[in-house]
Amino acid sequence: MNHLRKKFPFLQQGIYANTAATGLLYEDLMEWRQEHDLDFLIGGSRMKEIWYDKIDEVKLTIADFFSCEKENVALVPNFTIGLNMLLEGLSKEYKVLLLDNDYPSLNWPFERRNFEREYISIAENMEQHILDKLKTRNFNVLALSLVQWINGVKIDLEFLKNIKKDYPDLLIIADGTQFCGTQNFNFLESGIDILGASAYKWLLAGYGNGFFLLRDGVSERLDVKAIGNWSVDRAGDLSTDIPLNKLLQPGHLDSLNFGSLQFSMDFLSNIGMDHIEAQVKQLSQKAHKAFTDLDLLQPYVANRKDHSSIFNIRADKNVFQKLSDENVVCVQRGDGIRLSFHFYNTENEIDAIVDLLKS
């Protein structure tokens, strides 16, 4: 992976441990974006018309990347907008199970609409607690982030598969923003009914683009009211049934942003998701051991077997300032400091951070 680091100029300035906030821009994408705007400058509306005819190619790229049907892919500006549109079509009689302190853009839309809901604490045996709670009453929806934004706790994906087998009527909604782009993922086999994600983090696609993946039959559980000219491909015809993915695309889709999404997915695919997954896992395991040895992780995080590459270490603002002074880019989240590592990071960088923490 070292040869790829040259494509990310920011990495020459210091240690970038903040992909959980924003994925880095790389030279290939910057050049593509410049060419895009040059084409727009010269071609005007003609360039845009050509691009809009290719919008299905973007969906096909996403479908291939995540093993999903193209007809069940919706393009959205970000996860938050997509989820809010979906929840407007969800029965207010549904009972919802959430994780306490999950990402606000996941929990707040349910809370704002006053769905009847209960919460599970994010803990070492979180999956067992979810299962125990599901046995107590008839929940209609389980909604959670696949990776937690503050501390990087990662749900057991096999657990979600099994939950869907045991509770086939349970609607599983997942936020993949802190997950998609870190490992191979087969949506059709996942047990998840609805997965949405913003793509500016681990998918390195920049801002203004995201997507939702929908399982067959989900539209029968939702009565989405969003509508617009682009829901019918500017045909102006409401006489036929409009598929759910089109209802989530009521307005125009920006060619720069969604073209960037397609470009970055192709970029990651060319690197090889197997290689990316192996690198991220290696970095995660190294950081997990180092931070555990320094007693910087919450016990329930340290004791979980499988973790993401996002860590929240117990440290104060003075430590944060020291890391910043040494050109380590990270962020304060919750009661600690969040560090996150992508394939462009190295084990040597983790060693350097550990040395700074020890000092």
C-alpha cells in the first residue's frame, strides 16, 4: 500500500488519523473533477445531458461493489436526507429498537417523529442484549450503525444475518457511513433490509453523495411521499407505480458528486477490496493491542473480539493538543480522542502515535 500513499499529498504533512471524520482527497480524483468541470465549462447543458443518460452506470457500480440489484439502489445527497424521507413513509405504529448514543442522524429522526422505541446500551455483549430485548416484545424495526461513530464498536455482521432468520418480519435499517469502504460486503446476504451511507468518509468520494440499498419487498412496508420530476425521469407521468428507489431521488443528481462516487468506487475496486480489508484489519489489530496495553480503551471496547479501525482513547485536551502539535490529525469526540485508520495509514504511524502517548 505504500506506493498508493503518494496519491494522497496530505500524508506528506503528518499522520492522518481522521478518516472517520473525512476521507482524504487523492490526486486521481482531483484530476477527474477538474476534467469534469472543464467539460462543463466547454459543453454546458450538452455535457449535463450526456451525464444524466449515464446515471444508471453509477447505480450499477454501487450494485456491483456491494452485491445488490441495480434497481434497488437509490442515490441521495447524504444518509440523513435519505433516512428522513424513508421514515416519512414508515408506519407510526411501528415499535423501534435503537442503540443508546448511536449517531444522532440515525436516532434523532425516529425520536423527532415520536416512534415508540427502546434502547440498548453499546456494551461488550451488545448483540446478546439486542437478542434478549427482541424476545421481550414484538419490535418492528431494528435501526443501528454498523460501526459506532464515537468509539468504533462494530456490530457482528453474522449476528444480523441470524437475527433476520429468527425474526424475518423485523425491518433492519443500518447506517453504513463508518463501515462502507473498509471491507468486502454482500448486501443480499447480509440480512439487512435497508442500508444507507454517506460516501465522504471511507469511500473517499467527497461530499454531497450517498446511497441507499433496498431489499426486495421493502417498498411494501413503506409509503414514501417524496416525489419530484426526477422520480419519473422527467417524463411527467404519475400514472404508473414509481419504485421506491426513484421516490428517494425526487430532484436532480449532481454530476460532479455522483461521478466522484463512481470514480472512487472504481479506484477502490482497482486496488482490491481484499487488500484494503486486510490492511485495515491489520491496522485495527495493532492499534487495538497498543491502546489496550496502555489502558486507553473502555473495558467493553478492549474486550470485544472484532473491532473497526476507529478508536476513542481516554485522554484529555492536553494530550489532544500535543498530538496536534506533532501533526497528528485526529478529533475530540465524547470524553476522549478519536483516532481512525484507513488503508493509506501504516503500522509505523501507529507506533509513532503510541510513542507520543507514552511520552
